[in-house]
Amino acid sequence: MDYIISIIPQMLMGTVDTLRLFFITIVLAIPLGILLAFCRVSSFKLLRDVVAAYVYVLRGTPLMLQLLFVYFGLPFIPVIGIRLDDFPAAVLAFVLNYGAYFCEIFRAGLQAIPRGQFEAAKTLGMNYAQTMKRIILPQVFKIILPPVSNETITLVKDTSLIYVLAMNDLLRTTRNLVQRDFNIMPFVVAAVFYLVMSMILTYGFNKLEKHFARWD
Amino acid sequence: MRKIEAKSICKKFDDLEVLKSIDMTVDEGEVVAIIGPSGGGKSTFLRCLNKLETINGGTIIIDGETLVSTDENGNVRYADNSSRIACRMGMVFQQFNLFPHMTVLENLMEAPVHVQKRNPAEVQKEAEALLEKVGLLDKRDQYPLRLSGGQQQRVAIARALCMKPDIMLFDEPTSSLDPELTGEVLKTMRNLAEDHMTMVVVTHEMGFAREVATKVLFMADGYIQEQGTPEEVFGNPKNERLKSFLKSILK
Ligand SMILES: Nc1ncnc2c1ncn2[C@@H]1O[C@H](COP(=O)(O)OP(=O)(O)O)[C@@H](O)[C@H]1O
Ligand SMILES: [Mg+2]
């Protein structure tokens, strides 16, 4: 028990990095996904195709590969060859990847709204922005809540991939402690940390789903 | 006064010519019923009137203002303010299309407050009066999906009326209702007609067309095949398509 208490401060430090990546990714990837989804259903064929290809590549290759590519590979690319620090590189890779997933979720949500909703709004004189903001998006949010909840919980666990960039997130901190102390207790504590984070998210999403269920 | 004037309306979906040349005039306070076989273009015509579909030829004048016109060379031109003209017509759909995430009262108030920018307190009063009129004031804080089909459709009618439209368009308003629920919706529409609302109603309810309409149009194959008073159209049909249509539907 004393041992556990003694390692908790360090593990909390690691958790801070994990949470930082998590929140920044969520805050950037969701708007990116919404933007991409609108491109994906736009009447511009070229735009639609470009975004479709983007989504295809980002969902069809491992996030780990994308992470390594952004960190180690980008500097070698002519012209744009920039070298990012580990944390910005991780954020970039995660946002691009999760943006693609959120794009597909939003697209499916948008397309699930019956055409009659758009038509009713139009006959009431609402313009595109009003229709989206007041009629369509609230209904889309309800539909996409379960898949977004899934993705978000997956993201908590995926943050551990930044381990390969030698950043001291929760997982790497844990492994360092295990190696230093020859004790596997940190693994158990790390599992509990991840579980608590997932639990809080699940609880939050359940609340949201209840809130949205008031109209059916 | 002339409320709707539609001349030589033509509408194609790719190669499918759904409306070949449709003419219709509606005067203030008239109730026009459009009947005809399914697939004949009735919905499409109604949707052309309020710009849910864009036409390929013809002219539409609403309340003296040109919504869309076609020049000698066949170029179709919509007025710059066509959207504003179009939403002077309230529309009631077969599938109700209420906004499920808003209460009944919010459904009614949404567009008057956010589109017409009217005073919310006044709009609320009018909305409540309209709900009272369609017999649903006690449902004002319910969400639409909790209501029966007939109640939803009456809310949809009240929602359209809350915009203070000059004209009401109905596209088979009772076709997705159980038979025992059509009566309440038809009664609401009857009351509206008695209040001298100008109405265009696509319907399979021949009883309603016969008793309430001032004019009946029979549409098939992209044309108005016959039109006249209910007595003429139902009592003494001339067109062969109309005769067989009436026979099939009254069986
Ligand atoms: N958006 C559309 N795209 C292609 N064809 C359509 C579309 N809407 C209607 N149609 C076709 O136009 C014809 C007339 O349809 P509609 O106006 O709904 O007839 P009605 O209301 O008289 O039953 C039908 O053959 C239908 O398949
Ligand atoms: Mg129809």
C-alpha cells in the first residue's frame, strides 16, 4: 500500500500528459470532423472525392504508423519538411486521424436526417445556416452520441501510443516504474487510472444521452 | 383577387418529364382540390409552387408577384426575392415533418420568431390561440413523437398558420393516417376553408374534395386532364381517364 501511494504522484504526472493530448485532440478533431463531413456531402464533386480519399487513407492505416510518420517522416519531405517536437507531432497525428473518424460519424448522422426536415425548414423560410444550426444539428448530435462516445473512449486508450515517441505519458511512466522497482504494481495502478477515465466519460455520455432522449 | 397563377409549368427529372404543361389559377378564398392517380405529378406540382422543386419552364405568379418566369428563349429566371415569396405559402406534408427536438409550442414559434423576427410574447399568444383552434392547447409542451399522427398533422397545420401565410398548400395530409384519425384533420381543414383561407389540396379524400373544394383539378400524365366545380368533375366527368379513375377510387 505504501508503495502504491509512493508512486501515485509520478503516475499522476504521466496522466497529465495523457489528458492534455486527449483534450486537445477532442477539441480540434471534432470541429475538423464536422468541417470534413460538410465537405463530404457538399455538391462539389472534387471536394467530396478529396475528403473521401483522405478519410480512406487515415482510417485504412494504423494510427501508430501515422504517428511515426508525422514525427520521423515529415522532416524528410521536400519543401514542407518540418520537424515537430514530440507533443505537437502527436497532436497533429491524433487530430488528423480522429478527424477522419469523426467525419464519417457526422456524415452518417447528417444523412440520417429525413429530407422532410430540410423541406419543412425551407417552407418556413429558414436559410441554410438557420436550418443547420436550429433544426438539423441538434438532431444529428443525438444520433451520433453513441458512436462519438465509443470513439472518445477509444481515444483515451489510444493516447498510450505516444509511448513510441518517448513521451512520459501514463503508460511510459508506468513502464519506467516497473523497470526501476521490479514491481508490477504500477501496471495495476495504470489500469485503474485508465478505467477511471473511461468511467467518467461513460458516465458523462450516458447523462448526455438521457438529456437527448427527452424527445422520443 | 388572384392568389396563384401558374402558366405552362414544365418539370423534368433528368429525362422523365413529370409535368408537361400545367396551368392553374387560384383566386382568394378558393379551395382547389387536385386529384389523380399516384405518380401523376401532383406532389411535384405543389412543390414547384413553393420552390421545393425548380421548374424547367413556365411562369408562377403569387399574389401579383412573379416568383419565376420563362422568356421566349426558354430561360427560366427566379426572382431575387423568390424565397421570400415562396414562404408566403404554408405547406403541410404527408409525413408531417414536425421538428422532433422541439415541443409543440416551440415548433409553432420557431420560424415566426427566428425568421420573421416577430415579438416572442406576441407569437406565443398567437401560437396558443392556433393550438386552441386545432384542439391541442393541452399538448403545447409535449414533444411531437409522443402525439398520434392526427395530432401531429394538426400541429403541422398550426405551425404553418403561425407564419400568417396567404395560401396553404396540402400534399395528401391524411394519406399516412389511420382511417379513424383522418376525420380530425379534415375537420381542421374544413374550418380553415370556412375562414376563407386560400387552399390548394392534393388529396385522395373524394368526400372532402366534393364538399369543400370550390374547384377540382384532375391531373394525370403531366397534364390537367379536366377541371371544374365538384359537381361537374364528379357528377358529369368527360375525360375517359377521369371516368376510369373515379370508378376505381369509388369502388
Ligand atoms: N426527386 C425526384 N427525382 C426523380 N423522380 C422523381 C422525383 N420526385 C418525383 N419523381 C417522379 O415524378 C413522378 C411524379 O411523382 P409525384 O409528383 O410524387 O406524383 P404524385 O404526387 O401524383 O403521386 C413519379 O414518377 C416520381 O417517380
Ligand atoms: Mg404525391
